[in-house]
Amino acid sequence: MRVPIPDEIFDGGLEEYQGFDRLAIQTILALKVTAHRLENCAGEWFDEYGLTPAKLNVLICLRAHGERAMRLSEVGDYLFSTRANVTGLVDGLERDGLVQRSANPGDRRSTLVTLTAKGLDLMAQMLPKHFSRVRRITSGLPPAEQRQLIALLAKLFDALATLDESNG
């Protein structure tokens, strides 16, 4: 199966515009369509646990740091997310009893967050299933190709940063 990007979408007047590059556009569309499908699948998988992919990312981030509490700003840095977004995610997770906040004794301006026992139990229940799905998704790519894909995506990531710096 191939990424569903019909060639017909390019049959028209796009070629007349300066900078038109069919392959570059197909590359970005393939990436977007694949990411969108992955997000949709993940949303369905985590719905059974009452989680969104974003909330799960917070829980995984906290679990990956073991018993150590994390500052909300650290969580945001790991997830490339804004402070307001992380605060909203943690608010919901706290309401669900999966995380708890505490004052940071070393810095009164920051708040610490940790998994609760309920959060740890949920991770123990769902992470094996999640990791199995991730393994199945990537099973068609041998380790060398997985590393190559990561390297290629890093190049696109870096190109976006350069684009951001030049404002266009």
C-alpha cells in the first residue's frame, strides 16, 4: 500500500508558480497524511483508557523519569509544548487522579508533578499494549531503516527551524 496522495491533485495550474516542486510537495503531504493517520489511530487506542495522545505523552514522560518529580516546564520541554498546554493537560490528569502536583522546595516559582499510584497502575496496564502496537507499526522497517528515517526526519526538523529563523 502506498500513502494515498493522488497524482491528479497536481494536474492543474500549480506548475506556473515559481518554486513549484512536485516531489517536495508529495514528500510533505506523505509525512502529514502518515502523521494524521497515526494520531487518529492513537486517539482510538487511548480512548479506552480515557486518555488523549497528548495526555499519554505527559504520563509516559513522567514514567520515564522514574520516581523523580518533574517541573511542569521540564515536561513542556520534553514534549515541545507550551506552558499553558502542559498546565491544561496536567489539570485534566490531576482531576482523573493520575498525577499530583506539589510545591518545589528548591524553587517557589515552579511546581512539581509526579504520577500517583493510580497513574503508575494505568501505565503498567497500557504501556505493554502501546509498545506492542508501536513495534507492529515499525516492524516493516529494519533497525537500519528506522535509524535512517529518524535521521531524515531530523533533517526536515532542522530545515523547519531554519525557516522559522528566516521568517519565511
